[in-house]
Amino acid sequence: MGRGPVFRKRNGEEYFWGFTIAVRVVVPNGEWTLEVAPINGSKAIAKTVPTVLLSLLLFSLLGGSFAWYMARQPRLLKILVEKRAAELLQSENRFRTLRENYVGDRCGGSVRPDRE
């Protein structure tokens, strides 16, 4: 496998066109050389770089958003637990008040005590 520069002629002068990647493959009847080069030479690379940078930026933003979301979960869960604990305490107080104000009779019913 190798990488070789390619020069082309334009108006009688050579100019650098880009690189090719060559791979030698041994087959039963000989050796093949496969070469790969961008369609537009180095110009194709110039178009690819902004796309790659934009993709990396997008990936970084998504990764940062996910990290921010996960980092704030403990705080949100703490708020939710405090809210539910307050609701539970309020419910316990309400039922404790009901139990203290009503006395069960022997048949399982409730009777309100006299308040004199």
C-alpha cells in the first residue's frame, strides 16, 4: 500500500493535482495495482474538511447537551423527592388528625367524641 503524488499538465506546466492511494493485490495470474484518487484532486479534500468540521461540531454539541442533561438529573430528582416527601407528610398529618378526632366503636364504625 502506498500513497503517491499526482502531477498534471495545464498550459504546458505541471501542477500538483493530489494524491492517490495504491494497493498491490496478488492474484493467481499476476499482480494488480488498485489506485484510488479523489475525483477533483485536492479540491475534493478542501470540500470535505468543512463537512468533517461541521460534523464534529454537531457531535460535540450533542455530546455536551447529553452530559448537561445527565449532570442535572440528581438535582431534579432531589427536588422531586422533597416534593413527594412534603405531600406524604401532609397526608400523614391529615390522617393522624382524623384518627385523633374519631374513636372507633366496638362494631368497627366511627363515632365522633363529645366535645364538652
